[in-house]
Amino acid sequence: MNVADVMTPRSEVVTVALPGTRDDVLEYLQERGFSSVPVVKETDEGEEYRGLISRDDLIESPDEDQLALLMREVPTTTADADLDEVARRMVEESARRVPVVSDDGSVTTLEGIVTVTDVVRAIARGETDGDTEIDLIATRDVNATYVGAPLTVAEREIYFANVPYAVVLDDEGGMAGILTEVDIIEVARVVEGEDETGDSIANQDDEWMWEGIKAVGNRYLPTRNVEIPAEPVERFMTEDVVTVSRKRTAQKAAQLMISEDIEQIPLVNGGDLVGIVRDVDLLEAL
């Protein structure tokens, strides 16, 4: 199977154009739940592909407004490339979206984009291998946060763990919900010129408080101009968590991810959390 068989064609790809501002990208990320957006520029030779801007790029560079300075180079592919090979590159290079381009020697043209979700959809339809039991590909190290932690703290936990989610634990250590990057970006807001600290994250006696967080006692990220509410995680998490058991196949997990529009599914055994299956884990099984 080739990339052309599963990719989203250029006519359906949402892009932002140079020159532009971060607000153009933030609007798409919030409204559509994308993890990144391709950047293009009109030239005398036609539309030229220039790069990609992700959620992390916006949050980690809150003072930068120009798209040309926010975008970055990422791996690209061609429409005739083998899908399994591109999936392996996605895993190796931690790339969730790979632009599909063509180059006539004068301009690099965006022909479409292939995403992790596109590959997962192919697995769900049985168009590529999906027989592997997910117990063999699930990740045992689960990123977690506490229901009472401020969203600002949970965002940092997700960032430092370098994953797009956190399983939310209750007072007994049980799974109470799940929080994703999409949940955070939906309530994030760029505040031009704002550098107030605002309300305290927590009181001195809060049980979840630890010494390293006390210095981050404000309602914003440590980086200026990105406002994230400091209310408890439980206000933003998804409580009705979709889970999967250990003997299910990669195809079944893929079908759940597509039908529920999610990127990760907690793996349970007898009701106990034992791991997590991310969409990229399904790609590793190819």
C-alpha cells in the first residue's frame, strides 16, 4: 500500500499561509483538534510548502507571533512511498503528520498529508497488518497526574513526559479520567503583553503540593503570554474513559480509536490499569 492510498489530499488539508500570525494557527488547533498545521507561501511559481507548526511550537514560544519563526522543518514523503516504511519513519522520528510533497526543481508543492490517524484508519479497515495482540505493543510506563492538580501543572507534566496525555488518578490511585493536549489547547489563550502572575495555584497545605511546584504558583505557564486556567484537572479531563483488554488485537484498538476519535486507550486487566496503547504503538506493530 502506498501513501497515496491513505493520505489526505491537498484540497482537504487545512494550511496557514505566510505571512501570518500565531492566532491563525491557534484557531485551527482549537477548532479542529489538530496537532500541527502545514505552512505554505504563494510565490511566482505557485504555492510552495515551507514547513509545519505544532501545538508545542505555540506553547513553548509564546512571545513569537510570526509564523516564519515558529515553523520548523519536518520529514516529508512522496505519494508513491510505501506506507509501512513511512509509518516506521513516523515512529523513529516522532512525527505525527508527514507532509506529502513533490518537487519539480523550482518549487516544493504540498500534495497532501499523511498522519498517524490515516495509518490507524488503514489498520482499522484491515488494509494493513492488525493481528498483533495489543498486550505485546502496549506501553507499561503510563504518564499520570492527580485530579486536584492545577491544569498548569498537568500541562508541564505532559510536556516533560513528552507524551500527549496524562491518565488522571483519584485519591485512591485509581483511574478517574484522562487529560490530553487537545483538552489543554482548547482552553489555552494567548494574552498579548500580559505578564501578571494572577491567582495562586494552591495553598501551602494542599496534599498534592511539593517543593518544586511552589515557585510556579501562578495561573500562567512559566513562559509569558500563554494563559492556561489553574483550576483542577478534573474540570477539564474526560471522565468516561474508553479502555481495552490485553487480548484485543491492534485492529480492534484501531477501530476504537477511530470511532471514539482518540489517540490513546488505557490497557486494563481485571479493571486495573496496566499500561496504555497509543496510536503510534499500533504503527510499531506493522
